[in-house]
Amino acid sequence: MHTRGKAVMSDRRGCPKPRVLIIGQQESFEHILTTNIQNWGYEARIVSASTTTQENEAEGDILLFDLDKAHDTSIVTEGAQTPAKEIRAPSYPSYLVADEVRKKNRLQLPRARFTIVLSSQSVSRSTLEQIGAVALLQKPFEMGRLQRYLRVLQRLLLEPAITQPLDEKRRILVVDDDIAIANAVQQCLIFESGYEVAVAYDGLAALEQCLDWRPDCIVTDLIMPWMNGYQVMRCLNAVSLQTMPAFVIMSALNQFEVPWNRSYMRGNVVEYVDKPFNVDRLLSAIKQACIMHSA
């Protein structure tokens, strides 16, 4: 059983209004964001990072962090005990995620369960990984996109811990933004192994399926719009699920993209299948993941 995220939300669990913190926006955009977020039924608060020895008292559920106004400084990787090497790139901020690093009186940022990065520039997956972001919104963006993120993350935050259903058939959720591949994998799994299979075509839809359907295993592409495969895992790891599903990651980039040192990877069942994949290899990886998940 996995229980997560108590440090940030212990005093706010069950709150009907998730708190959204906003950092680094231009004043006019801050007003637009705040007005929309409040109209959607959330709390919204403008905060700033602190470089003093005082602990930043701001705590929230979701942090909107604009890289465009951040200074050119180093990024401290999530979970690090000491600062990582400097990454010199315009508009990238100093960002501290782990409690261990926060205690060392370096840059203090608000604590939040989920971080969404906003940027008008391209941001690499490795940088988002270091920041601890669950998503990147490329500016300019439609407010409807932000609203969808907040709606799904709110469901995660307020979802009670529910016991995994004890079905005879394994539940497999296939996630891929390539509809043809997702449907082909679904049909293959149903025909070859008799699994109960559902499909999602992006990371946010996958999170909703997880809440509605409680899969035993998520077979997901790595590179997708809205939210990639690791960000889906990060989101699920940040809330109190009764049992984390196993993961099978499908990607041609697996050997370069595995974030083994990230806290959300620890203790979870993760198998890898290279693209283009062999059907037998995929079936074997799913079977192995399900066995390890049940152990």
C-alpha cells in the first residue's frame, strides 16, 4: 500500500476549493489568471519566491510557475541534498522541491502538490523533470487548456483512497496520442491475453480513467501532449491512492529518458518496451508488470 503527499496537504484534505498559487507572471496576466481561476471556483493567490532565511509560508495545491520572468540561475534537482550543477539557459529559475534542500536556507518557493510550468519558450523534458513539473503550458495558451488541467488535478486532490477492485481479469489502460497505435494495442491485448482494456489518448484523460476505472497496469507512450508518461506517474504518486498501478512505458527514447533518481519512481513497478515494439515483448512486459504488482 502506498500513502503519499501528507506533508503538503495534511491540513487541507477534503477542501472543496483547491488553492492555486501563481508566481512570476506579468501584472496584467496575473489579473487575468486570478480572475479566471476564481471564476472557475478555485482559490487564487499571487506569491513570490523568497531568498531569505525565512521559510516561505505559502502553501497550495497547484503552483503555476512562469519561467519567462525567472532569473538566469541554477536549478536544484528534486530530492537532491546539495545543489546540482548550474544549467545556464535564459529564463530558467532556481527551483527547490525537496524538503531536505529547502531546509538549507536557499531559495524558498511555495510548497504545492503539483507544478504547472508556463513559458513562451521551448523547455526540455529534462528541465521539466528537474523542476518537478507535471505539465508545460506554452504561451500564449487558451484558458480552456488551463481549466482542464485544474479540473483533473482537483479530482486527484479530492479523490478518497479507494481499494483496488478484485476482478478476475486484469485491467490494462493503454495511453497513446497516436489513436491507431492505441487502438491496435487494445485489440491485441483483448485478443491475445483476455485482459479488460481501456484506452486514453492523452495524459490527462489517463488520469481521469485511473480515477474512474482503477487499472492494474498502465501501458503508456512517453511523449504525448498535455502530459507525458512520467508526468502521469508523478501525478498519481503525489496523491493517496490505495494501490499504485504498474507501468509499462513505450518509447524509442527509453534509454535516455529514465529518471531513476526521482522520488516518484521509487517503490513503483515499471517495465520498458522500446518502440517500434514486438507484440510478444509487449505482452511479456505487461505480464511481468502485473505479476510484480500483485506480489
